[in-house]
Amino acid sequence: MKIKYTTIIVGDMEESIKFYTELMGFEVDSQHNPLPGLRITLLKGEGETMIELIENADNEPGLYTFGFDVEDINATVRKLKDKGAKVTMEPITITVGKLAFIEDPNGVKIAIIQHS
């Protein structure tokens, strides 16, 4: 598994985009408005590094999760379960592939994603 992205809940999308593009050197990859009141911006850094910014009144600003990119999500989740991982969401189909969530001992959300 390799870390693919980090998700940050933001209070002000424009201010956050400006920070990550102008100060940190990321580029806007894509922007999405999947639901009213929900804005998502994907930023691309060096190599395959991505940051996902989400502006949503339902969540407090701050680090939300980080995601691992895998080849076979079902096999990976099964293997993690066998080793005792707490699976908080079984694999589901999303627009870019499949997504599942596990949680570390500190309650940190970890996304497992298989891109199609």
C-alpha cells in the first residue's frame, strides 16, 4: 500500500487553495460540487502526492483522513480484518473506483481506495 492522499476539512476553500498552491506549490487538479453545501478540490503535488480539500458545514476544519491506494480492495480489507483491523466501512463503489475505511487505535480514519 502507498499513501495516495490526505483529506483536510477546510473552513474557507479559496483561502485554503491559495495557501496550498501559492505557498506549498500544489496545483489544482479538479474541483467538484457533488451535493449542495459540499465542495471538494483535489490538489496535485510532486509525484503522485494529492491533497483533498473539503468544505462542508457538517465537519470541523482540520485533518480528516489519509488514504492508501491499493490494487485489490477486497483482498486488502480481508487481509487487514484477519490481522485485527477495525473496519468502519466495507468497500463500496464510488465515482473513481472503490472505497473502504479502517480506523487506527487512536481513532484516525484511514481510507483504502482502489482506483478504476
